[in-house]
Amino acid sequence: MNDTALSPQEGILHHPEGVDLVPANIELSGLEVSLVNVMSREKILKEYLDGIKSGYDYILIDCMPSLGMLTVNTLAAADNVLIPVQAQYLSAKGLEQLLQTINKVRKQINPNLKIDGILLTMVDNRTNDAKEISTLLRETYGTKLKVFDSSIPHSVRAAETASYGKSIFAHDPKGKVAEAYRNLTKEVMKLETQRQKSKSDLLR
């Protein structure tokens, strides 16, 4: 995006828990404006990831809750999408708009993009709202999209992880959020195994 040549490894942090991170900062919010006059602006992230992905088994991209060019970049680069939805009415209402954006990206930029499913987050089972949103999502989208059996509960312990610089597995390994993410990982990896098996069957 600028004239300064950077190494593909520039900005990658190696975390002691065994993962690499490319963290964002406040300057990322101004990037939307910078992308306006950039050629092939929707594929900048894909081009970067193409240069480093051979060194990783999986790359996870965490998007901000917007439908701007940064999110389009992510969808253009991704193979699969996991859609987190907070167990609140406003978050659930925004889901349809996101699905429309995903369909546009699939038609125009990334035809191989697949939706793995919808993940309910910040779930407080003590409230009726969370239960109603869960039921609504399953009734509305359950026949078209997978709604993961796992859901991520609301937790003060999870909110503390950023200030400690640790994952939930290091900060509260026996807590309910860590257990929920373990269950989600099993569901996601089961989908991946099924995908790989389907590819193998097609090649026979």
C-alpha cells in the first residue's frame, strides 16, 4: 500500500503459548480511507497471506464488527467463515446483512468461500433474551446454515484475558469459557475432517 518494502514476517509476534499473532492497533480504523484509491484493494490481505500461509496449518482472522473494506478483504482471503453472533437482538438483526455481504463476495471475488456456521457468544443463560435469540437463530437459519451446538458463555474471567496477555486456556483453563472453546474446536475440526474426506472421495 505504500512504497516501503516490508518483510512478510514484519509485525508477526511469536506468543509463548505456541501461536503467532499479527496484532492490530488504533491505526487500523483509518485504513478504510487509505484503501479508497488502491488497486485491487479487496485482495490486499489475500496477497499477504498467500506469501506466508505455507508456514501454518491454520490461520484465523478476527474481524471487527463492520461490513467495510477490511471485512471484505478478510472474506476475499478466507476459505471458511465462522460467524459469531452475540446473544442479543441487535447482533442477531445484523446477521442477515452480513450474509448478504458474504454472498456478494462469493459471487464476485471468492467463489470457494464457505460458511462453517453460526456461533452464539456472550451467552447469559440466566436471561430469557439469550434463550430466545438462540431459538430464533436455529429456527430462522438452522435449515440453511449450521448453528454450532457449542456456545460461548458470558464470563468476567474471559474479559480479563486481554489485560493479562494470555489466552483463556492459560488464564482460566478449567473455566466454562475454556471448556466451551474446546467443544467448539472439536466441532470445527470434525467439519474439517469431513471436508478432507469429501475431497479424497472426489479424487478417487
